[in-house]
Amino acid sequence: MLNNCAAIIQQYMENLDKYSIEQLRYKSEEDVWSIGQMYVHVIEVAKEYIGHIETCSKATREEPGGRTGDGMKAFTEKEWPNIRVKLDQPPNETRNPETKDEIIAGLEQVLVMLAYWTSRIEEVNPACKVRHGWFGWLNARDWFEMVGMHSRHHLRQKEILDEKLAETGIR
């Protein structure tokens, strides 16, 4: 499980090498994220999901609720649905990074957090859960897996943003 999540985060780090800060900050349209904003989003959501792992680990109340139909499908397929998710906040609310180093630091922090939980995840009571708005009640192991699923989901978006960036010729 860690290897999968860590490999995806590592892929993000390796992909980062090919971008200048100007390329990372480029927005093809006002209501579309830059590649840098997408990176910031992936990092923030990974930290949020890892926070839910910690919440599950500290919980004493067991939750009988389970996954939604979409949640069952996503976890069976080990993949986030291939649809564009419209967030409540506009794309401009996700900040553009100031430097590549801040993105690298965020990705490294996610890797450290994942490594910490990989050896502890099995100790967490699977009946202690936190609710995801779309996928239902998820336990610590589910939230760990969600880090990888969500990050992989945005690799699809990254391909589209890369195409838009290539059209500009920004170096």
C-alpha cells in the first residue's frame, strides 16, 4: 500500500523537474488550475486524508456506516472515478506556488507522513471511521489508499494541463 502511494508521489516529484516556476504558475484560462495549483491541491488533500487517518487512530467510537455505491466502486477498482469533480471553491482559491522548493517540501512531507502511517495502519481499529462526502464512511486503511487514488486521478488532469502548456511555448 505504501509503495503504491509513495510511488505516485515520487512520480509527481520526478515530473516536477521538467517545469520552470513560470510553467508551473501558467493558467490557460481563469477558471482552470495551473499545474502548480494542481500540485498544491494534491499535497493539501493528501495531508487532509492523512489527518483523517490520525482521527481514525484516536477514535474510540465505532462507526457502523459504510461506503456509498460510488465508494464501493472506487475501492473495488482501486481508482477514483474518471470524471471532472467540481469543487465548492473556485480554482482561484487554490493558491499558485511561489517556488518549486515549496512543492518539493510538500511532497517530501507527504512521503514522510505516509511512511509513518504505513507501519501503524494495521493497528487502527477498522470500525473507527471518518465520513467522506462522496464515498461514505472510510477507515484509516481506506483513507491511506485514498491518498494514492486521489493523486493518480490528478495525473489525468496533469496530462491535459501539460498539453495546454506545450501550446504556449513558455520555458
